[in-house]
Amino acid sequence: MKLTSKTTIHLAATADRHTQTFIIQYFPKMNSPLAFSFPLLLLLLFFFLSSIPSVSTISPHAKKQPPNGMLPSEAETLFKIMDSMSSDQSWRVSYPNPCKPGSSWPGIECKQGNDGYLHVTRLDFGTRPNPTCKKTATFPYQIFSLPYLQSVFFFNCFTHTKTTLSVSADRLYNSSLQQLSLRSNPALVGPIPPQISSLKFLQILTLSQNRLNGQIPVKIFSLNSLVHLDLSYNLLAGTIPVQVGNLRNLVGLDLSYNSLTGSIPSTIGQLGMLQKLDLSSNSLTGSIPDSIEKLSLLAFMALSNNKLTGNFPKGLAKLQSLQYFLMDDNPMFIPLPVEFGILVKLQELRLANSGYSGSIPPSFSQLNNLSTLSLQNNRLTGEIPVVFGSLSHIYHLNLSRNFLDGVVPFNSSFLKRLGRNLDLSGNPGLCLNPAEAHGVKIGIGVSICASNKNGSLIKPVKKSQAPRGLQKSFSLFPALGAFALHYMLFPV
């Protein structure tokens, strides 16, 4: 078969750029006496096309396909962490691709980076369905070598083998960690390392319910990104550093249940974003600083079980966002401040076991959102404000072990609604109207008022055996609302 001029034109028109060059170069004149067979031309075309590099046939705009896997170095670091922490699985065998969609590890979150690889962004240990921790587990400092890790949680992990948080600062500089949470780890001991201050992106630091000791490192308060700091339930000692005022973005501060001493630093007033402040169950002394009035967003303040004394801040009434104020067990020995009645958002007010004297301010009757009022074991005198009976949200009221007197101003409906959550015992001068007592099965700790010949009620005579000093009180009702707010604002 002869190659004609018509055949050549067709091949040239349908070929790509490289084939066209071939045809023009090797077949310039189709009228040449030299004739080619068609099979020979196909053979030449085959050898020419096979010699063209394959990359030349790929569009320059084609996107590189993502690897859909982890970098070998990052995967190996993760395997080391899991081998040291958990024996739930043979992780290398059961989950060779930790981040692979559909077969990823429990307790792990991964995201694809700009490089196309999958990277670990979150690790959870200690609670099902997350990996549990073996008895020999110690704190895995390798987590700081995972460059994309943002959140890590260890709950009830370090329980048998003692371990510390000690880590060199150079391991932390490349970390992207935003949340570090270690809770309920009785074998986590030693001081809080100042090197944590190298975690420049850290927003949430929770080191609660461990056995950490020593003083709070001042360098921690250079972490300007911190939003929540929880060091509660440890063995920390020393004072609260004045540098705490540097944490201008802080929303929650919990240093409760430690052995902290000294006064509450006035710099606490610089924390303008603060919503929760818990310094309870320490050995703090002095008075509440006046600067506290600047915390206009404060909703929760707990100062119970300390050694605080003195008067309340003059600007207490400015805390208009305050919903929970817990200050039981402090040797205050002053009259109750009338300013509490101006804090109309208050839901819980606890001032028990603190030596407060005088009468209950009538302004307390304005607290229409109040659900819990604890004033037991003080030195309060006078009558119970009549308007207390109209507080529609109240369901926990404890006025026991004071020097209150007169007729209890509560009707039978109020008494039935509160039931066992009402305690008026230990006030010998109080008595209950017989008409209101009828049908109320739950005792509230007071006797029934007697009546004279003309039918008027006779108030009982004050007795000398009323409580003289402060006694420890064990309320029947827990601070459920306070705990609810705590976990609503700060669930971790």
C-alpha cells in the first residue's frame, strides 16, 4: 500500500505537535519517487511516540494527588507514644495507618495539611472509647514532637508509676499545642515546669487533681494566649504571683484546693475578661482587694475555706454579672453587706460559718433569681425578712444555728415546696404559726408558736443555749448550680 499525499494530510491534521514535527521532517515531499509502505510508516510512528517522555503528555495544570497518609517520621513518633501509653491494641499491627479514614485509631483526630499529608491534631487517653493507660505509663514527652498537635488529654492515666512533667524547653518551641489537659493522675508528681511557658500558642492549661507540688512558676503568666488556667486539687504552695494580672485574655482561673498562702493580689483586677474565679480551700489571708470591682464579666466567684478577713470591697455592687458567690468558712465577723441585695443576678449566695452578725439586710429580698441561700452557723439576729417567702426561685434555704427570733414568715405552700431543703434549726427564738404547720410533714427545726387567751401568738423566749461559737456545718444540699456553671463554662 502506497502512502499518498491525502493520507499524510490526514495524519498531520489529527496528530499532536510532536507527531506533526515527525511527519514534516521525514516526509517533506510526498511526490518523491521513493515510496513507503503503510506498515513501515506505522512502525516508524510507534518508535517515535514511544521515545517521547511521558511527562510531556501531562497537562502542566494537573494537580498533585495528596499522599493520603502520614509522614513516616510523624507516624513513628505516634507509634512510640502509643507503645509507652496503652496496651489496648498492638497498635502497629492493628492500626498501621493511624489517620486513615475509616480505620483511624480511637482517641485520635487528624487533619490534612497544606503538604497533602495527614497530621495528628488531637489525642485523648484514659476513658473509653479512647485508649486506656497501662500501669507503667509515664508522661510521653514525645507529644511535643508532633508539630501539628493542638489538643492532648490525659485523664486517670498516670496512676501507679510516678512520673513528672519535666521536659526541656527546646522540645517545645516547634509545638502548635493549644490545649494541654492532665486530670486525675495521682502518680503525676513534682513541680510544674517553667518550660511550659515556651508553648506560645497554649490557650487552655488544665493540671487538675494530680499531686503536683512546689510554687506556681511565674513564667506561666507570660502565656498571653491563655484563656483558661486550672491548677486545682494539687499540693501547690507559696503565694499567688502578682504576674497573674498579665493574663489579660483569661476567662477562667481555678487555683482551688491547694495550700496557697498570702493575700489575693490586687492585680487580679486587671483580668477584664474573667468570668470564673475559684480560690477556695487554700490558706489565703487578708481581705478581698478593691480591684475586684473591675471584673464586670465575673459570673462565678468562690473564696470558701480560707482565712480571709476584713470588709468587703466598696465596689462590690459593680459586679452585676455575678451569679454565684461562695464564701463559706472565713473568719469575717462583720455585718452582712447590704450590697449583696443589689446583685440581682445572684443565684447562689453562700456565707456560712463566718461569724456574720446583725440582722439579715432587707435588700436580700430583692434577689428574685436566688435559688440557694446559705447563712447557717453565724451570729445573725432579728427576724427573717417577710419577703423571703415570696422568692419564687428559692429551693435551698439554710438559716440554722443563728440567733434569729420571731414567727417564721413562710406559708404552708412555701414549706412544702422546700421540704428538707429548708433548715431553721438552732434558732431557739423562732417558732412556726400553727395554721401554717398544719399538713406539713417535714420538720424544719423549730417549735410551734403558742397562743394566749385572746388568740395572739406567743413568741418563744430566747434561750442562752443558742450557739456561741462557729461550728462546722454539713448542709444537706450540695452546690449543684455552682458545679453546673463550672462545667458549662469549662468542660475540660
